[in-house]
Amino acid sequence: MKRLGKHPEHNSIVQELVAEAIRGGADMIEVEYDEGYEEVYIRKDNIGLGTRFKGSEGDLLRKELYGLAKKKRRMVVDNVEYELRARVYDSFGEDAFQVQWRRV
């Protein structure tokens, strides 16, 4: 999985992850906090490909996810528009996130 730079210029971390997930045919993204890292799982059926973010990158990812949970967002991937939404749930006392999308 491609790692993002510390300062994405055009897209947010969430948008970069979702674009990669859509291109790979994934169903959703899940993000959980574990031992100082934001663990990201791109899921297709019951298979997950993971990466992790720490420090300011992890903080930025979590902030974006809280924002997305409050308000849906639209984005375009390969000339197709998608609506993103996030759900916050409890995972062992920590907030975890599930990001899903639908074609508009």
C-alpha cells in the first residue's frame, strides 16, 4: 500500500485511502487505535489489507474521520462520483471508524 506524505497537497488522508480502496474493489475501510497507531484496514469481503499511521498523521486521520462521521462528503475517483460516510463505534473503549461509500 502506498504511504502518504506528511502533507497531502490535494486530498485528505481519508480521500487517498478511499480512492485506493475503490480502485482495488474494496467494500469499506475500518480504522482502529492500537498501541499508539491508527490501524487502517481496507476490506473486501472478509479480507483486509492494512497500514498504520502514527503521530501527527494519525491525529489528522482521526480528525478527518470525526468530521466525516458528522457530515457526509463527496469525492470523484476516475470520473465517478461517490458519497462517503463514516460511523463511529466502540472498540475496547476506544473510538473506531467504519467508512463506506456509494456511487452517486
